[in-house]
Amino acid sequence: MSKQTMTAKLATIGIGSALVMSPALAHHPLGGKMVSNPLEGLLSGMAHPVIGLDHLAFVIAVGCGSALLAKAANRQTTNQPSIAHLIPIGFLTAAIAGTAIHLLKVDLPFNELWVALSVLLLGLSIGLGQKLPVAALTGFVTLAGLFHGYAYGESIVGAEATPLVSYLVGFTGIQALIAYGAFFATSKLQENNARAIGWVTIGIGLSAVLKAVGI
């Protein structure tokens, strides 16, 4: 690896770290106020995956990693169709389940740390060009989705049914849009350029891990 390449990678990690450490980034789009109607629930649900950079980075990385697997499958001579485009659905479904777990008051210990580690590990996979098998990546992002969804549930505990449903629709819809937007964008990129997304994700994940352990 050339010195110039290493410098570029360290720079992207630094950018990711600076972004996630910004004090303006909070996970409470309504200022901590409980949602009281369907519109507030929808807006809060749409905002949570975006204003939390660790969550946003992971959703983008899910789409990016899935697209890289789909491109690799298309280059192979096998006639078996790739199902890599379905990987984000596992994450989206698990995120809803994770929110439900929180609403049921079931504790997922060290949730913040697991969220941070999921961002870091997926970033490493993309940045280093380590393509996991479709089943492995699906399993990983699905498990991670439970912890991300659990975090989303924090602000909705105690809400009435209608705004709660709107909240779930909001965060599921925006994450689907982001993940598949990243999927289609990555499918048009050269792999080296796509891997830069991984290095930014590494920076965000590393900073999130340090924050989660109190450093």
C-alpha cells in the first residue's frame, strides 16, 4: 500500500470521526418530546436514522455492501441469480423487531456498544474489500438491525398506538430509501471508489465505539 493511499484512507477515517463526534448530532428530533399524533410520529421516525450518524452510516453501508456483492455475482459465469439486493430487507425487518423488543421492555445489554461495533465491522468489510457470502452478510446486518431498532425504540416508549405505527412507517421508509439509494449508487461506482464509503464508515464506527466505552 502506497503512502499516498494510506494517507487518503486515514483522512477518510478522520472525516468520519469528526462527523460522529459533532455535538449537534442528537437522537431526539422533537427535542425529547413524546410524539402525540401521527404526523409527529412519522417525522420523528424519518429523522432518527438520519440525525444519528452511526445509524445513517450503517444503513448506507448495508446498501453499499449489498451492491458490491451483487456486482461480484454478476461477474461470475454461474447462471444462478444473486439475491444480494434482498439483504437490506433483513436489516429493515430486524430494526422493527428491535423496536418491538424495546417497547416490550426487554433489555438488550450494551446496546450502544453493539451498534457502534456493527458500524465499525461493516465499514472494515467494505473498506478492506472483504466480501462476505450473501448468507453471512444477511445474518450480520439482520442481527445488527435488532440493536439499531432497539435504539430507535428509546424515544417512542410510552407513545399511543397511532403515532407509534407512524413512527415505524417513518423509520422503515427512510431507511429503505437510503439503503436502496446507496445500493443503486454503488452499482454505478468503481469498486475502489465504493470502498471509500467503507473508510468513512470505519471512522464513524471507531468514534462511536470509543464513545460507547467512555473514552
